[in-house]
Amino acid sequence: MKILMVCLGNICRSPLAEGIMKTKLPENFFVDSAGTISMHEGEHPDKRAVKTAENHGVDISRQKSRPIVSSDFETFDKIYCMDHRVYEDVISKTKNDEQRQKISLFLENVADRKNSEVPDPYWGDMNDFENVFQLLDKGCDAILNQLKTNN
Ligand code: 4NP
């Protein structure tokens, strides 16, 4: 099972989601992350994201931002988008229904948050990053529960 986490810049939310997921990942699962914009390509995650992860014993410092590419729709089985804008952008890059079926909102499996977004913490403060971390942690658990029950 190959999972791709996607946000806008791939320097805040999706690197955190990737890092958190890696601490929980069953054997034979693979996780990566990407952004819908290439503005931060090659950069390490935002320092606040790195610090927040570190506070929880998760190391994301060596990750590097990359934009989503068309081969990701072949490589990955599941593509999770952090908010509606990202979801729409990712959908617009797909070629067929098979690819579209792989894509969902990151929080879709979290009870009472099905249609909600992981808020962008980029313009916020450390509290916003911590709240995002908690939400991502819940979302990762929910995704794994869902994938394990259906595989
Ligand atoms: P991310 O956060 O999508 O969670 O990585 C952002 C990073 C950069 C920008 C916006 C959001 N930006 O506008 O540069």
C-alpha cells in the first residue's frame, strides 16, 4: 500500500503527515508527501513544523519539498489532500476515473470531520502547528484503521 500526503507547499502539513505516518506504518506500506505548488521545491520543511514534530519525537528535518507529478497517480494507491483547494487542484491533474478514485480528503475517515480541512498553519504561530499536529495524528490513525479493515 503506497500512500501520498498532499498539501500546498509541501513544507508544513504534508511533511508532518508523512513523518507521523512513518511512526505508525505497517510492513509493506510506504508513505511520501508532495505539494501542489513547486515554489518550495528542494527546501526542507518549515522550521516550525520541524520543531513541532521534534517535540513529539518525530524527525522530519531531512525531508525535501517536491511538487506532485503525473507519475504519482500511477505509483500511489491512495492520495490524501489536506484541504478542498488542494483536493480540487489534484483532481484537475488526473487523467481518468481510476486515478480520481485514489484521491480523498485527508480527514475523510475521522468521525464528525469527514468534510473538513487541515488548516494551513503557514501564516499562524506554534499553537497552530501543534493543533495541526494533533489533527494529523488523528487523521493518520483513522486512515490506517480504514486501510487495514479494507485490505
Ligand atoms: P503547506 O503550507 O501547504 O502546509 O506546506 C504552506 C506553505 C507555503 C505556502 C502556503 C502554505 N506559501 O504560500 O508559500
